[in-house]
Amino acid sequence: AQSVTQPDIHITVSEGASLELRCNYSYGATPYLFWYVQSPGQGLQLLLKYFSGDTLVQGIKGFEAEFKRSQSSFNLRKPSVHWSDAAEYFCAVVWGFKTIFGAGTRLFVKA
Amino acid sequence: NAGVTQTPKFQVLKTGQSMTLQCAQDMNHNSMYWYRQDPGMGLRLIYYSASEGTTDKGEVPNGYNVSRLNKREFSLRLESAAPSQTSVYFCATQEAKNIQYFGAGTRLSVL
């Protein structure tokens, strides 16, 4: 069955430090991959997506992600984290009409 | 442009009571979804509607029913609420490129 794994339940980084959130997926074909962000008390918002082509994709708010087929991974990165990036981040893969979400990684940013 | 609107935002029920969560969209998307979000479990799909007039079960449909009233509206009904249904419920729509757009959520407590 298709699945998405986010190994880190929560991560704490210092403001200005770099960030990498991990995502691994299980999918039999070329996946459509997404990262969503959820601020407290809000719904999810799309950060970026990968459908095909260039394996390094750029998103909003300075985020990027790299698709690595050999590792079944789609890790999210940001060179310099801002306090406003504190939120929960979800990796997701599309399967037919459905989107399968990972359990999420909560990001804490310390001053 | 309202996007995806969920009502109510908060609700407290007693065990055995019934209620309907409402979702309306003005994005003209064909597909609509109901998820529940519980700590550490990400988003789990309850029901979805690929188009007006069709509905299908997701991962956790037990205890819920849905109605796709028209293209704009997709409601979720709890016939006899149980404490295990305490959760945050999200409605989402999906465009042709598989990007999902979320409402702000309904926070439900069942006592």
C-alpha cells in the first residue's frame, strides 16, 4: 500500500540555521509529491509540489525540496529559518483521487 | 474569494448526539474531501467525492456519513457521536493538478 513516512515527529532549530525535514514514500509508479504547511489553528497550505522534470523544486517562503527516486525521498530544505516558519509540515503523495499524508513534523524555532 | 468554508468552527457534543459538519467551496473544483486530524497521525481520509453525485469511503469511514449536495457543498454527518470522534475535521477541495485546498477546520469534542 502507498505510504508516506516522516521520521521526525518534531525538530528544533535556531533562527538563521538551516533546516531539512525528511520524507520517504512508498509508491509503485512515478509519484506526485507535495509538501504542505499548517500554522496553528489553520488548515494546510501548499508549500511546493513535484510532478516530473527537474528534481529540485522551489516553493513559497524560500523552501525547496529534492526528489531522489533511488532513495524514495522528497526532503524539504530551507537555508535560513525564520521564527515565522514554526509550524507543522506534512509530506504527501497522490494516489488516484486520494492524497496520502505523512504524520507530520512539527518545527520549533528558537531565538 | 472565500475558498473553502467550514461551519461550525467549534462544537461540543455529548455521546450519542448527532450533528452535521458543513463545507462549501467557491473554487469550482470537482473533488472534495473530509479528513480528521489527530495528534501524531497526520490527516486520515474519512470520505471523498470525486465529482458531484458520487461519494466513496476513505481510510476511516465508520461512524460517518456524507452528502454531496451539489458541486459546492459536501457535508459530513455523525449520527451518534462517540468520544473517539473527538478530533479536528478538515474539508478540502482538489483541482485537476491534484493540489488540495483546505478549510480552517472544525474542532469537535465529544464528552
